[in-house]
Amino acid sequence: MTQHTDEPASARRAGTGELRLTTEVSDPPPPGAHDLPRDRTQAILEATKQVGTLLKGKGHRFALAGSVAAYAHGAGTNLQHDADFCIRAEDAESVAATLREGGLEVRTPPEDWLLKTECFGQSVDIIFRLAHRPVTTEMLDRAEEMSVESVRMPVLSTTDLLASLVSAFTEHYCDFGAVLPIARALREKVDWDHVRRECGDEPMADAFLFLLERLNVIAPRKEQP
């Protein structure tokens, strides 16, 4: 095993004093090792734990969102995208400062509703609007303290999570197949009347909810008297 004399930027400590992004380089891998698939699910979970630990350490209000929140609630284990955290817009600057102190580069994309960073080679989005709705103190108050691979952190409630996923459907993004397994797995934990109120009369969201009814995932909409 040979040690680097100068550690690259990616080897900086990510804020905990314990876990390092890169510490050493191993001997040359055996033939064909580069052809092995990377366990991206575990990489996303490690990034989630690291960022969650940084935010907890500074006492920030936040909640885990997106597919990793669904994973935390018990809906699936195959993560192939990024990690999402939601915060209030007024906390964006202080959260960005905390992440930078932890050794992470924070970028402000053209979209004005999130910050972006990377951890363990995985994309992490810090979001202050979910499906065009601002993240509120009330939403964060409803978050549930849960264990994410042994690290406890606040996770969006199942109702707020499904409302955010369903409300995100548009004519340009309408992947029902990604959200359907989550809805099936969490259906008994969700206040579907609340989800319907949050989604309003948006056509794509309404179509998805109708599909859930036809598949007997949720009860039909109650007729108004």
C-alpha cells in the first residue's frame, strides 16, 4: 500500500474529523476490476449521511427529501439519482457556509430555488422550493426523525414527500413509473386528501392520482356534497 505525499483536494475532511473522501491509493486492481459495476446506491447514502451530519452539527433546520427520503421510509433500495435536502430560503446562505466549512464546494445554479454540491462523487441538491412551493417552517416541523443507515436526521413526512413528487409532474417531466412504486409502498402512511389539496387541479398530478385509483392503490376521490 503506497501513501500519497500530497493529498488531492478530494481528500479533504468533509467536516466530521472522522470520515475522509479519499485517504490512500491501493495497489493496481486485478484485471477486469474496472468493469465491475459501482454501487451507486451506497455512494448516494454515504453522501446523504455526510451532508446530514454537517447540517445537524450546526443546528440547521432541514429535512431529507426525494428518493432517499422514500428509501428512509421503506420504499425501495435502488437509488440512481442524487440526494435531496430541503431548507428554508432564508437559511440558504448559512447552510452554504456550513457546507463550505466542511470541505464541500457549493454552486448556485441559474435556477433560483436550490444550491448544488457534490459529496463522494454524488450530486446533492439543497432545495428551498419543492414543486414551486416554498419550504416552510411548518413543513420542517412535520418532518420525522429517522435513521438513515445509522445516522439519525429529519426526513420529510410521507404526505409531504408524496405531495412534492406528484406536484412535480409537468408536460415536460411526467415519469409516473418512478413515483408509482413509492406510492404503492407508502400508501397506508399518506394523507391522500392532503396530497390532492396540494396538487390542486394540475392535469398531470390529477392523472397520476386517477391512475392510483384505477390500480386500487388509493381509494377513489370522495364526491363533494
